[in-house]
Amino acid sequence: MQWFGKGSGNIEDRRGGKGGPVLGGGIGLLVIIVGLFFGKDLTGLVSQIPAGTTQQEAKKGDPTDAEGKFVDGVLESTNLVWEQQFAAMNKTYEKPGMVLFDNIVQSACGNASSAVGPFYCPGDHKVYIDLSFYQELKDRFGAAGDFAQAYVIAHEVGHHVQNLLGISAKMERYRSQLSEKEYNRMSVKLELQADFLAGLWARHAQDLKDFRLDPGDIEEAMNAANAIGDDKLQQQGQGQVVPDAFTHGTSAQRVYWFKKGFDTGDINQGDTFNARQL
């Protein structure tokens, strides 16, 4: 992947702070991996870090280090794609922010450790990521490559798109209306749609100036999607698969919806909530 454009100018760099002990490595997208092992949604842990935890004062603007520049460039590419997509729907796209942090971070959704992995907070419209997650993605899940890393960001930005379109608000209402089993099924649909939106970004990003996909890039993204499917994570963690506890979708489902987004490039094809089969 080649990206030579400017940064987003919307990065908060909180790295280097004294955030206290880490509760675990970056081991999952949006949910703590142990939650997948035991069939429970442990995202509530996001708000259980002591509120008094100190943070490095944020440096706003464009990062100067290579890793920071990379994620900043990817974020800006998502901005450009989604501005075009929203304009086609006669809507205005609100750009999300991104917070880079080490170990622990404070957000409008509560406090979180790196253990929750990269996440999007609808309360402040920001993507949060501890960049050490990428090493975990490579070493633990065998999902290496710069485009695998870009896919992670595009997936979280997909949640921002869902938030702007009102889909996230509907999901929040379901939380109090549905049983845990039924809500998990809806959560899978939400996550698969975010994968579809990530694929759609990859398709249209190729039309941006100075953006180029290298051979094998799409395979890197699909490998990452495959590596973090609920079925694979549960099998690795507890030796069995519990479909009722799925919250993100199987490896095959995640790959399918990312690829569908990339192949079609049509947001109207991404209605995972009414799809006959997932």
C-alpha cells in the first residue's frame, strides 16, 4: 500500500504518558478476547479503569513518527472516501478524530486499557488505538502487513459511519429490548457491516490521488479478518465454538463481507441486518 497524501490533522497523540499498569495486550477488536472465550461481552470493562489514572497531555495535529504518520494517512484516506460517499447520499460527513495512546486511555465512553484493542467511541466520535496492537496482530494472529493494519482502522471508521447514519443508536436501543443471545446476533450484523464498509473504503481509496494498492494488500486485509473471527478465537481459547456467544462473526463471514464491500463498492449492498444469510 502506498499513501503519499497529507495527514488528517485530527490526531490526538497521548503516547508516552504514565497510564499505570497494562491490563493485557492488544488482543481484539472492540471486545476483550477473554469475553469470546467464555461467551460473555466484557466491553463493560472499558469503564472499570480508575478514573484518576493520569494521561500524557495530548499533542494535536500530525504525528512525526513513522507509525503515527501511517495511521494518520490511513485516517485521512477514509475521510476522503466517506466525504464522497456521504455527498452522493446528500449528506455531510463529519470527520472522526483518532487518539493514539499507551496502555490506558480516557474516552467519552469510559476508561480503557489496551486489552480492549482498537475501539470507536460514539460519545466523542473518536477512534482509539494503542499501536502496540499491530505487533500483537502480527505475532499472535499471524496477520502481518500494512494493509492489515489499515483494515483495522477502516473497520473502526466503519463504526463511525454507522453512528452518523443512526445505525448505532438503533443497536443501543436493542440492548435493553433483547436477550443476550438475540443481542449478540445483532452485534454480529453490526460488526460484519463495519467489515463491509472497510472493504468499500479499500475499493474507493484506489481512486484517490497518490493512493495505490500493492499486490497482496487485499489478501492481507482478508487474512486479518479471518484471524479474528469469533469461531477461530473461541477454538483457540477454549477448544470449542459457542455460536450463541458470537459478537463479531465467523472468520468466513468477516472475509465475505469485507470482500463484498471491496467487490461492489456500493453502500446499498451492505445491509447485513436484512441479509438472508450471513
